[in-house]
Amino acid sequence: MNVKFKMPKFGRNLTGKGFWKEIAMTTLATTISIILTFGTAHLIEQSQKKKAGRQTAMMVIHDIDQNVENLRVKAKAEEDYFEMTQHVVNNLDRIDAISPDTLLAVLDYILYTGTYQIDDSKEKIFHSSQDSWKNIDNASFIDLMQSFYHERHQYQELFNKDFRFLAPIPEEEQRRMMLEAPDFDIINNMSNVIKEKLRDKKVQLYLMYSKARSRTYNQVADLWKVKSERAKFIIGITDEELNEYVEKNKHSGRKVKERELLGHWTSRTSEDQVEELEFRDDHTFNNKVTVGIINPFYTGRLLSISSLTGTWKMEGDSLIMTFNKELHFELDRSKITYRPEMKDSVDSYIAHFEQMAHSMQQQQAQKKELLRKANAVYIDETGEKIEMTSTDQTSGVDQEINAYFFRSEKK
């Protein structure tokens, strides 16, 4: 703000009355200037604090919403797993006719695979600085969030310690199952394993509490959803404002143009898995996934290579890929070595793997409709990295999945 004030001209002749008038005007001008300067700075500082407080509030409210979504996913997964398991229980005498995917899902359901984990990064940010609380400046909101985080830790402990929530086949028993299985692979003897375990009283007790688990997940989600709505109401945050915050913080790149997608892209999701995408200017693409499989029968990695082709187009910020039905698959065993006495075990393992791949090829070919996949695509400032975001609905609840690809030379 530029404010001009009349300053006294001491070089001219002033009467006593005029002199004191000039001094008074100077003092008044200085005082007003100070008030305007520091008053404006104070208003800006207060505005920034209020904005920071709303940002922090939206961050932790979104944290509640994500936990609600996670519990909805667990509840739906619990229902789906129970239904599949009941189907197997009711058809134990015809278990060999049940699809391997269903049997694998049931086995995964009853095997203990780890504790229930939460992402507490937002909680740590919220608690890390008293400035966060000062900027929000609302005791009711602070108390509400403290209540949510306290409850979340209590339920995490419940899910990780109460026997009704713990998968019934612990790690030590899984180890014994592997020792007794042909070639130490439970999958090679999956039908017999599942028959035995579904008659185990520990498993039957776990199944009996399935509805209670699902109900608990949904009840806690309902409780936390109310907290989320109350938190928004207390601070005066609308759903639209929160959605804008989520979208703004979801992507840091910019929307990609069609010509920028052309070429070869690679994503290495782990040391043993590489996905490649090639987009051509005739709007066809090739999607290739290479997975390195380790096994105690050999050293090195057995390479599983699968690829699909199709067509692509851009609609707004979405990349639409339509996949052809033909799934191409091959196993590359050139990278493995083994002792002569292990040859039969290696051949048996590879034959089993090829049989599963053949089944997948048949399922893909028999699909009535072409698979269509939509991804929101953003590109970074360098033009060398893209983020592809898709929505997984297999659990009945939308889950966002992100993948990152780097521009590369075609091999």
C-alpha cells in the first residue's frame, strides 16, 4: 500500500504556531503509517494462520475418511471371503471341480498374514506442533480429533489381539504345512489342505465370527463417519471444499497430451517385477509384464512374461485402454540353474505354473466383452515420468491405485 503524507519543510520560516502545527502533522503521519504498516501485516499473518488451520483441518478430516473407507473395504472383503468359504464347505466332496482362484482365496482367508496396520503419518503431523492447534483455534475440533486417534489405536489393538479377528492358521502351522507338502509347496496339495483345515475347529470358530467381524468394521466406520461430518460442521468446511483439497493434493503433475504418451514406458514396481507400455501413433498399444520367480529348487529367477495388446485413446485427463482377448505367455528358464537331482522338482514346478497360465489364457479368450481400463494420467515437468491412477472395485469399495512409469528406450 502506497500512502503519501505531507512532510514538514523545515527550511522555510515558520511562526511558533506554524512550527508546532508542522510537528503535529508529522507525528500524526508517522503514527498512521505505523498503524497501516503493522496493522496490514497483522491482518495478513492472521489470514495465513487461518488458511493454514483450514488446511490442517482438511488433512485430518480426510484422514478420518480414508480410515472409514479402509474399514468398509475390510467389511466387504470379509463378506466375500466368507461366501466363497461357505461355497467350498458345501462342496467338499466336489472340491476338485472348484476353480483354483476360489481355493486360493479361501486359503488366503484362513492363513495369518500379518497385523492390521494403520497409516499414522497425518496423526504425527497433527500432534507434532502446537502451531497446528493454534492455527485451527477450535477446542471442540481438537478434542474430536484426539478422540478419533485414541479410538483408532484401541481398535487397532483389538483387531491385532482379539482371537475373533485373528486368522486361525498361524505362521508356525503354515511352516509345518509347507514341510509336509509335495516340494514344500502348499498349492501343489491345495485341495487336501483345504479339506483338512475346513474341518479344523479353530477354522470353524473363525468362520462363526465372520458376521460379527463384518458388523464391527461397518459399525466403527459409521462411528467415524459421524466424527468426520461433525468435524466439517465445526470448522465450516463443505464437502466441495474438501473434495477440492483432496483433488489438489492427489496429483502434482499436469494433464498429459496424446503426443506426449507416444513411445515406450517402464515401471519397476519391485526388484522382480517390470511392466512395460508402448503407445503407438496408430492408437494401438502393447502391455508387457515380466516377473522374476524365485524358488528353493533353483538359483536365479524363472521369468514369467505375459503381454496383451489393444487400442488406446484420451478422454479429458483419462487414458482409455481396450485390451484384446489374446493373452500371450511364456516362461524363460534361461536365467536359472539347479543341481541334476533337482531336475524333476523343477520340471514339475514349471509344468504346474504353465498349467495355471494356460487356464488364465482360456479365461481371457472366453470373456464375452473386451476388457476396458480407464486411468487418470498426469505427467511431470520433465515429460519423462507419468502417474497412472485407476480405481479398483473388486472389494466392492472404490480403491485408488497409482502406478508410475518412466520414459525408456524400446528393448
